[in-house]
Amino acid sequence: MTDHTDSPMVRIPRFDSETVTDQLRDGYWLEATDLDGDGRVDLFGYGLRLGEIYWYRNDGTWERRLAADGIHMPVGADFADISGNGVDDIIVCHELYGPIGTIVDPDPEGGKISWLENPGQPDKDPSRWKRHYVGRAVGMHRLRAGYFTQSERLEIIGLPIVAVEDVHAVLPVVMFTQPDDVHSAAEWPMTVIDDQHFRMIHGAEKKKGLIPGSDRDSLLLASDEGVTWLYWDEERAQWERVLIGTGERGQFERTGFRGSGDLNAGRLGDDPMAYVAAVEPFHGNTVAVYTKRPEPGGTHTWTRTILDVFGDPNENGEGPGHQIVCADFDGDGDDEFLVALRGPWPWQGVFYYKALDARAGVWTKWRVADESVARIALGDFDGEGRIDFATISYAVDNYYVAKDARIVLHRNRTGEDR
């Protein structure tokens, strides 16, 4: 592992920062998509406490507009055009915790998923977005919307983090399938994908192109079990689980946490999942990468390499790591990855990792942002053909509250002449 490189084969990353909004009262989630249909990537984000979901229009001003309020404890989110009007709607899970306000206290009546109907021209319509109910499962913490088993109806996979019985009890992974009439449906039909193998699911990333010969979506999950690839096998008509690695196991006696906390898959060359990067364990301090090693007969194994350990776990057994994203930021055809650190300093901001020799476990890194970061959203915000990123600070009561919670856009200037 090296902190920098002067190799002419490696482009040193460079990003220009711009504050979208500051002095947030709480912060947690952030997504990037075109919400007003003008061809430019907008942002939407929120924290857990206020129940207010805002979107920020990419028009040079980043004016904040309220999409919805009164949503008790919104947690994970995704987006898709559910209504069919040509612009994305917001899908959010909410009502995770009870009065204590931590994972030891899931709301037995909560874990709900709702979708917020985009009015089509939200910059011109000041009214709140209409909320529609999808379904629920106790402890709902993450969701991903896509086409996992077929291509005709949107599917939303819901992923709880804890159960009423115990923080580390086995969890149901559930899927909701789009009904005939999304506006009048009381709820969406639900099926259970798996209720035997996963505990404390914290990270879930949807990826397309990982299933050979298929363009359907699949999931990467970070849980107590480690790093798992979950996909629908069309020929066998069943869900398949592929355990890539068991995650961080050495801190369990001290912290009570094990496995993985968040993850993402990166492309190298023509392999869309040449490696999987992870922060480990739950709210962990360890950055690890699982690298695919081809074996005779067309098979492969995975090798885990620890790249960094960011400080010691705090009094709650937690570290600063919260999210991983992968993308080709420098335009060379290979994916780099970013790690979001919530803090405190110096373990906060965003670190950028690039493979020099992935199979040998040789990577280089740079710090590319300094602010507290809970989530990273990717998009070409300038329309210049390069992937930029935006961040939202981590400000969650009972966990960690950033001193200056804000949303920041980092415009990609990698490769430009200074």
C-alpha cells in the first residue's frame, strides 16, 4: 500500500469542491438523479431525525426544495420512475427505531417502505410529493429498486438490519413486486427471498452486468456473514448466494461486531467484478479489498487484503467507515473506489483508492475530501463526461454528529491541466 505515486501511468485525482448547503440540522442519506427532467443530475438527501426530505436542483444555485415531511425516521432510499411519467420518484424506508433511537430498539410496527410520487415538474409545483405505501418488515434499513428476476415490473428488495428478538437475529430479505396500478394499490405483493442466512445487514449495493449473459440487476450485501453476492439464477429459477469473504473477525471479542459494513464491486479490464472493496465490520474501521484470482478450469478464488485501519473502535465498538462506491473516475477503463468516513478527525472525509497491481494487493490512495461523510452520491453533474461525487455529513443522534453538517459537491478535474 502506498499513499501516492508519481507513475506516468496513474492520473493523480483532483476534485474542486463546492458547498451545496451547510448548517444541516441532521444528515445521513444522499442520492443523485435527474428529478426535474432537464437532463442535469440533481440531488436529494435528508437525516433521520427531522423527517424532511429535500431535493436540490442542479441549476447553478442548488436551491433546496422540500419534497416531503412528516416521514418518521427515513433511513435508506433509492429512486425509479414508478409512476411512468418520465422522471424518477423517491423510494424510502422509514420508522426503523423505537423510543431509544438505536439498533437495539427496532419499532415492532415500523420498517415501512413508501414511494414519493414526483409531480413531473417539481421545480414548478411547490406542493409536497404524494406518498404511496409499498410494504414493511421490522428493522427495514436498506432497499434497492431494480429488475432482479424479470424485466416487466419493478422490484424493490428490502433489507432489515435488526429484528425484534435480538440485534443479531436472522433477518428476512424480502422483495416487493410492482402491482398493476401503483397509484391505487394498498400495498405491493411481497415474497421472502431468504430468511435463514443473513444477520445485521448494513450495506446493500445494486449492480448490473455481474450475471454472465444477463443484464438483470443483482445485489452485493455486507452483513455479519461478510461479503455476499445475491442474484436470481434464471435457469434454476432460484436465488443464489455466493460468499465472497467472511469480513473482519478479529474485533468481535472487543466490539461485538463482525463481518462487513458496506461494499461495492469494481471493474478491472473486462471483468465487471474483479474486486470487491469493503469497510468492515459494521460501522467499521477497516478497509479491505477482495480480489478475484483465476484458477484452472475457469474457476476462481477470492483473496482478502487489508488496505487501511482508520483508528481504534470507540466506546460503542464502532469506527468511522460508512460507505464504499466504485467508479472509473480517471477514465482509464478501470474502477477506482471511494471510502466515506464519518469522523472524528483525522478519520473523516473521502479516501480514493486505485489498483496498481490488484492481484498482488498493491494499491495507492489519496485523501480527496475532508468533511464528515455519511454517504456519497455519484453523477456527471457538469455534463462533461466525467464522474463527480457529492457527499452528505453524518449527523445522527446516539451515533455521531458532525460539527458542520453539510452537502458538498466535488467536481472531477482529474487529467485537466492546472
